Amino acid sequence: MLRESVRSLAEAKILPFAAAVDEESRFPQEALDALVASDLHAVHVPETYGGAGADALATVIVIEEVARVCASSSLIPAVNKLGSLPVILSGSEELKAKYLGPLAKGDAMFSYALSEPDAGSDAAGMKTRAVRDGDFWVLNGVKRWITNAGVSEYYTVMAVTDPEKRSKGISAFVVEKSDEGVSFGAPEKKLGIKGSPTREVYLDNVRIPADRMIGAEGTGFATAMKTLDHTRITIAAQALGIAQGALDYAKGYVQERKQFGKPIGDFQGVQFMLADMAMKIEAARQLTYAAAAKSERVDGDLTFFGAAAKCFASDVAMEVTTDAVQLLGGYGYTRDYPVERMMRDAKITQIYEGTNQVQRIVMARNLP
Ligand SMILES: Cc1cc2nc3c(=O)[nH]c(=O)nc-3n(C[C@H](O)[C@H](O)[C@H](O)COP(=O)(O)OP(=O)(O)OC[C@H]3O[C@@H](n4cnc5c(N)ncnc54)[C@H](O)[C@@H]3O)c2cc1C
């Protein structure tokens, strides 16, 4: 039922704008409005804080179905989870009450600020500093590649509180867009997910109350990594949705397009490509849903499964979207058909929340 209702909402209210959002590199406001109206913009927020209380699998299905029509729009529910999960996992009751309510209502979005210009895969090499000053912390630094920066009201920011201790000297904070000293860089000009704004966040003597720290001092990096164990599964869901969208489009196209006097879908070479695409998508779906169940139960092998689902599904999304372009021939290579956008959008799923090389490092360290 959930899948059916998200699919019909996505097809009616998000799909019609997907090409324009990409072409104009603009925020998918129509998608945000439609998702908020149906309470699908941050489904993971627990009911206690006014949220829909969706479990990890239901959240995955929402993201998958939105991504099937527009990958940029699927970053609304996905990044709302990414940004707020540190608060849900490690924040005080006060922080949860203050920040999850507005998120659940659709009054505020949440971003996640870990990466920096010189600290990507090696996130613990970050330089952003937080220095204690009485009942306040003062933050200085630059966060890079922050999804939905400028649009979000709230930011989970990881910063160094003790430079001697590397990852154990990093703490997490909630920073608000309206805090004095917060500003944003120009939107990055990207290959895909062009509707999702990616900007730098500048922290210039941002003075915040000490109770904005998420969890204890020095636990920020552990919280950031624990968060990714859960949210990499949402990126797997996004990849899965993009791949399914491409397969669905190609499946229809091969029945219409005629060459040599018959639909190209009659050729066995074309049928075999479609079979492989469907097989890979289904394998990615099973792994992603199994990982979502592990996320919900916080199983001991979650770290492996989160990395495996993200890595496998994103590689499948890249293969399947590339094959979808192939099946449309020259037409597939143009922006007149959606598979070109899907192929560009798929690429990011192999890069963010840890590149697929990093996922393989994570899997190797956590072999089941
Ligand atoms: C559109 C977009 C949105 C993003 N959104 C966010 C966000 O909201 N919040 C956030 O904090 N970050 C975000 N990121 C950052 C993203 O997570 C990083 O780009 C990613 O982790 C890679 O870091 P990097 O770009 O510095 O690449 P690098 O770390 O410089 O990696 C470059 C290459 O080296 C490889 N490599 C690095 N180390 C190793 C190793 N040990 N072994 C093998 N290969 C290695 C990588 O796999 C990659 O191929 C976003 C990025 C993009 C592009």
C-alpha cells in the first residue's frame, strides 16, 4: 500500500517537473510541497516527536519510489534522515524535542555536514574547529559538498574539539542556518542530481549554546559513522529507484521502436539485456531490504550490510542506466528522453556517503 501510494504521488506530482528541475538546476519545490502535504518528507521521525514513525524498510520504499521518477527529489527524505539521525541516535531529549518536531511538520529540513575540501574519504582529517567558551562553543571552518545547504534550516556539523585525539577528538553539533556567522558558497555545477543544491557551508565564529552538542564531547565521529551505517541503505534505495525507473522506461521503449520491420524488443540480444537489468535490480533490492531490516534491528552485521547494499545497488544503478541509454540508441543519448538524466544521476550514488572504494574497505574490515 505504501509503495502504491508513493508511486502514484510521485508520478502525478514529481515526475512532471523532473526534466525541468534537471535542465534548470533548480530545487524541486513542487516535490517538497507534495511530499510535505502527504507527510512523506521525513518519514523516519519517531511518532513521539510528531513524525510518521516509519521503520527503515518503509523509509527505503519511500525513497526508492521517489527516486524512480526524480533522483534529486529523493534527496529530500534521504537527507532529512541523514541530517537528523545523529540527533535521534545520540542527542539529548531536549535536542530531539527541539529539532525533530519542526522537521516532522515540514517547517525545516536537516543537512549533514561531515566533508571538507581536504577531508573526504579521510573524514577524520577534518579541520573545522569548535572551541569551548563558557556555556558556548565557537565554530570555525569550511564544510564542503553539503546536500541541501542553504535550503535546510538545521545542520549536523562535525568539528574538532581536541586536535590531539584525531577521530576521538571530534564532536557533533546542531547548527542553525540563522546562527550568526553561517553562510553558504555558490551551488556546485554538477553532472547529475542537479535539482539538489550542493554548497559549501562557512562557519565564521559561530557561537552556539553548549547544549547544542550531540552526545558527549569526543563522540561526534562515532555518531557520524553509526549514522552512515543506517543511511547508506537509503542511498542504496535511491540507486535502486533510479535503476528501476530506467528499466521501466526502456521496457516500454523497446516495444514501440521498430527496426528491421519489427519492435526491437523482439530481438533476443535486446531481451537478454533487459533480463540482465531486471535480475541485477532484483538482487540489489533483496540486499537493500535485508540491510533495512538489519538497520531496524541494529544487528551486529549492520555495518557490512549497509556498505554492501550501497556499493552493490549503486554499481547496479550505473550499469542498468548505461544499458537503458544503449537500448534507446541515439535517442537515449539526448535530453529528450529521461534515461540520459538517470545515467547522470546514478553516478553520484557510487560516490557519496563514502565512495564505493571506501565501502569495500568498510566491508573488508567487517566481513561477516
Ligand atoms: C553531490 C554531492 C553531495 C554530497 N553531499 C554530502 C553531504 O550532504 N554531506 C557531506 O558531509 N558530504 C557530502 N558529500 C561528500 C562525499 O561524501 C565525498 O565527496 C566523498 O566521501 C568522497 O570524498 P572526496 O570527494 O574528497 O574524494 P577523495 O576522498 O579525494 O577520493 C578521491 C578518489 O580516491 C579514492 N580513495 C580515497 N581513499 C582511498 C583509499 N583508502 N583506498 C582506495 N581508494 C581511495 C576514492 O574512492 C576516490 O575514487 C557529497 C558529495 C557530492 C559530490
